[in-house]
Amino acid sequence: MKTMSVTELKKHFSEALSALKDGETIAVTYGRKKEIIGYFVHQIPEQLKIKLGIMEGKVKFTFAPDFKLTTEQFSGLED
């Protein structure tokens, strides 16, 4: 993970975008203490869509690419 101050991010924004495209995460720091105030992460594409019954259209969630769960496990039909 790369760390950049707000000033560095402003100066090297195009380089930061290139790093994001390559899948790198960037922590943004601010102030004298260089406290992390946020992260820029590569967007993970949606891979699994499960209907949520009455919550369909009201709730949206995504799973990490390495998350393993069958539909039966998700719905509680399997132990």
C-alpha cells in the first residue's frame, strides 16, 4: 500500500490514478501527524448477485473476489 499526503496526491494525481488502475491501494494522509484520513482503492467488479426478497432494490452489497459462500449457505438452508 502506498501512502501519500494530500499535497502529494494533488501534485501526482495522474500517477496515483495509474497506480489505482494497477490494483494498488493508496492511503491519504493529512496534517503534521500525517494521520490517515482515507483510502483510494481499485474498484472491485460485482461478481455475485443474489435476490434479497423484500429488500430487493432497497439494499446493495458486494462480496470480495476471494469470498466463498454458496447460495444455500447464504440463505441458511445449509449448515
